[in-house]
Amino acid sequence: MLPQLNAMSWFELPTRRQKIAIVFGLDLLFLSLAFWGALWVRFESAHYFYDVPTWVTFVSVIVTTLAGFWYFGLYRAVLRYINEKNLQAILFSFAIATLLMIVTSFYLQAVIPRTAPFIYLAFGVIFCGGTRFAIRFMFVWLENATKQNVIIFGAGDSGRQLLQAIGQGDDFQAVAFIDDKEELRNSLIHGLTVYQPKQLPMLIRRFHATKVLLAIPNAGTKRRAEVLTALADLNTEVLTVPRLNDLVTGDAKVDQIKEVDVEDLLGRESVTPNAHLMESSIRNKTVLVSGAGGSIGSELCRQILQFRPARLLLVERSEVALYQIERELKEMREALALNIDLVPLMISVQHLPRLSAMMDASNVDTVYHAAAYKHVPLVEQNVVEGVCNNVFGSYNIAQAAIKAKVKTFVLVSTDKAVRPTNVMGATKRLAELVMQSLAEQQSGTTISMVRFGNVLGSSGSVIPLFKDQIRKGEALTITHPDIIRYFMTIPEAAQLVIQAGSMANGGEVFVLDMGEPVKIAELAKRMVHLSGLEVRDDENPDGDIELQYTGLRPGEKLYEELLVGDDERPTDHPRILTANESFMPWDELMALFDELNDACEAMDKDAVIALLKQAPLAYCQEQVKPQLKAVS
């Protein structure tokens, strides 16, 4: 029974020997036609068929040509991937055979005109080389019929490498380059014309392009944001090559096309961390990170490990999270060839005796306290546990640090602590007041707080949720059309926390410059457009993805703030400010603690909320719209 062959399998024979035999036979036929054709062109008769010297010349020339093909690996080449090197092999083989034809015909006195060898060369290259390249072009044509047309934005080195890489793949076919450099306008690069960015909408329609591949890895963050903002209006999916740093370090390759990073949309330029500030509280010291398995805690661990502490203690109550971060850090330690002691500790910050014993035994030098319940709706439904963990837990680990004579203690706080409208924010603001009072009460441990807004990709972040909903084709759920948030990347936040802690003298509230606030609805629309989809609304009922407004969740703010007052002062770091904010006297704080403790032990949620409202936290469930201003 004959096998079924499709358009791509006509030339895919069962075995390699059969393929070589057929190609060899075709070459023999083509070379014979080229030789006798050359003589026919000159004589226009067949009388030389009976000439023995001519037949000897014929055999020697054909054998030499075929031997050249074999020697130069032409029969090992896959027809669909034949290239310029194979053409060079064909030309070189024919050049040798042509030279032999001239010499042989001269010494054998064969009836072969002087021009016949060159006609043989021309016919042979056309027959043997032309057939091979015709087969290759047929394969390319058949493959391209199933590929998606894409446009490469960026005609530099990365764009050219990307073109060559996707040319070998089965998914994309590049149809044009886009670049804003005037010297490249209308030039040809590997057969593709370079167009100006303003011509992109026309090109998408003309070539029915489904994607734009962004190949500008060395462009600045602001430039990438400008490009992506312009591309978002085209409703065409945008993919990108990795950033320049990843290409230089070898962590990624040009052909590793991926989705656009959301940080590119924000256009936030990163600042190179100050190496002295990064290592002053870490190098050769024993460092403890609480909440080591969380989004911020785990990134703090990664950053800390690179600056070579003597020991790194990982405090985490979740077994799974602790296992995952320990495993990752061990792999990182081996990759960097570091001799650092990693100590995983499954401890809750609510357990003061365990914390004290551990810190005393470990001689801890620096503590980064990132453990907290941060999910606003969940803490709103679990008020007592939120207070016990965020307030009493922070107090416990700070007291244990002071008792163990820890030199530096840094509390990781949040912008939701400023004029909080939810329990989570109120507990974090109260934790800040605790740290300020403890800093005032003693001088052995330098205590400071670092306050910042949302980080991209953290647990509970809206960005991963939007990506998942777009992937599934579901409506994007947004709580309110006017909701606004500050954003920064997790690595930048962790670096700034470490640097701020190193600048502390005791009691400071450090505020990180979060840049310009972002309207979540606009960010969602850009993500939809850059995925090649359209927003479905009243103006466009045939769109793909709907924006669904669900209403503010309990305790959720429309607008986030970073400062309680207006007294902000710059520091030596351009992205870090200090805020001079009032705090509770120690006696008043302890009296509040006693009442809160009694209410928590009685599981009296209403009493706990009432006490938080009475405390000087500016806790109010009704939000007053502030004057929006980016910290700068």
C-alpha cells in the first residue's frame, strides 16, 4: 500500500541512500545533457557521438564533476536548506571539470571547440545548481504559506540576527523592517525593505501582518515605552527580544521571542544600585530575612546572596515557600561559586520566644522584616489574624533583634499605610509607629522603615491576573475605572530597601520614588492591544476583550499615597526620600497594645477595628481624594 504524501513530503524519501541515489542519478543526467548540449550548440549535428576521444573526455569530465560534488559534501546537503556555500561547491567542481575538459580535449585531439567547455560550465551550473535552488525555493514557498507574516521593528544587529533566526523556524516569515534612522530609509537588508515607523499601519494592512517583533534591546526604557505606546494603538500583537543585559550575560538569545514586559509600558528608568550601600550591611555578616518566601522577601534574598553575607537566615512560616526559596538560593550559590551558609527556619514572627532564641544563637547582624499579610480583602475578612501578624509579629521580631543586639533592622512597609482605608494598611501604619517608638527607646539597634507602592509580578498583583485573563479570552476585571496605582519592579524595590537600610541612623521612614502613578484601566487597554486584540465596549461591540468593572473591594483605595505629610527630604540616593512623621509616645503605644491584645484574644473583630480607628493612624474607611503627585 502506497504511503500518503502531502505537499511537503514529495521529496522526503524513506532512506538517506535512496535520496542520494536519486540526486546522483539526476546529476548524471544533467551533466550528460550539459556536455552533449554544449557540443550540439557548437556543431548542430551528432557526428561527434562516434568519436572515441570525445567519449573519453566526456567520461573524465563527468566523473570529475561528480567526484567534486561528493568531495565538497553536496550529497550530504539537505535540499531544503541548500545555501550559498553549496553553490560555491558546485561552481568549484565545474571549474575543475572545465579545466580538465580543455586539457583532455587538447591532448586527445578530441573534436571539441574552445568555447564548448564554458558552455558546459554554464549549462551544468544552471541544471545542477538551478534545480537544487528551485527545489529549495519550492520548500520555502510551501513553508511560508503556513507561516505568519511579521514585521521586525529595529533594523540593527539584533533585528538582522532575529531575521536569520526566524527564517530557520516554522512559525514566522519576516516581510519588512521598521527603523527610524534616516540613513536606513528604503534600504534593503537581506532582501527586506526598511520602512519608517509612520508606515507601519500601511504595512500591517498590505502584508496582513499578525505580529510586530520588537528588536531594540539596547534602547532605553523611555524609548521602549514610547514605541510600545505607539504600537498599542495598532491592535497588533507585539513580541520582543530579550533586553541587552540578558543578551550580554548570556542569559538569553536574540531568537528567544517573548511577550512584552509590563515594565516596558511604564517607561521607568532603573538606577544603578550603589555598591557601597548594597554591601555595607551585608558583606561577611549574618543576615536574616523574614517572609523569605514572599515576593519581596525572596528577591531580598537573591540580592543579598550576591553581596556575599557569611550566613543568610530564611525565616518563613509556609513550608512550601521556604522549600522553594531555599532550593533556588542553593542553585544560585552553586552557580556563583559562593561559600555562604543558608539556614531555612520555619518560624512564625508571632512566636517571640522562638525568635529570641534563634537570634541569640545566630549572632544576627542585619534583619529585613518583610513578613506580613498584604492582601487587602483577605486581611479585611481576617482582622484579628492581620493584627496579630502585622502588628504583634513586627513588634516581636523587633524586640528579639534589640535583645540580641542586632545592628540594623529594616521594616518593609507599604503605601497603603498612608491614611489607610483598610485593616491591612492600618496594621502596617501601626507597625511603623511601633518601629519609630522602639527606635526612640533604645540606640543599640538602628531601626528604620521603607515605604513603597505596588511591585510588578508580586503575589496578588493585578498584572499576572490580566495576562491570565487575556490568555483565556476572559473579561479583564477592574474594580473601578478611575483606580490609580504606583508601580516598580520587584528587583528595584529590593535593591532600594537594602540601600535605604544602609543609610539609616534610626527612626527614619524612607519613601521610595515610585515615579508617575498609573491608571489601571489604561494599562489594561494597552495590554489588550499589544496582545493583538481589541477592547470590546459600546463603541466597538465586536471587540475581543471586555473591561469589566466590579466595584471597589472592602477597604480598597482609589488613590495611593506615599507620604502622611508634606515634609519630605532628599537623601544621597536619587530614588530614596525620608519623611519626618509623628509617632506615638511609648506609654500610649503600650496601653493601645494591651487593649488590642485583649480584643484579639477575645476574637472581638469590632473591638479591634474600633481601637485601630481611635489610634493616631488616620484610619478611615471613607477615602478622601488626595492631590496626586509623583514623588520625585
